[in-house]
Amino acid sequence: MADIFLQIAAVLIFFSIAFGVLRLIIGKTVVDRVVAIDMLTVVSISMIALYAHVSGRFLYIDVALVYGLLSFLAVLAIARFLEKGP
């Protein structure tokens, strides 16, 4: 039963990546593209967590947490840059 849930999660992650890349390509504004990149980092964090669960190596959870923190700080820096303007 757990295998079906892992397969469903993998399919949902794949569709999330596809839609995120699509939004990144056809985004009309810079903010749209920043949100798409932020969504892709969240999806990659979920991919890392899923891999940690499947492989049984929970060290990757720490990697996902650090990646999430760095992603949050990067989005804050970009938002601050966009707020000031060129």
C-alpha cells in the first residue's frame, strides 16, 4: 500500500516540476518567474524528502532543511532587490 502512495507522490512531483518550468518560461513579469523558481525549490525539497524516505537515509532531511532555509533567504533578497527597483 505504501508503494502506491510513493508512486502517486512521484507523479505529483513530476507534474509540479512541469508546471513550474512552464510558468518560468511563459511568466510575463519578473515576479512570476521568481515565484516559479521558489515553487521549484519547494518541489525539489519535497523530492529530497521523498528520496530520503525511500532510501532510508534520513541525513537528506537535514539537507532539505538547509536548502529550504537558503531558498527562503534568497527569495527575501530578491524581493528586497525588486522592491528598490533598478
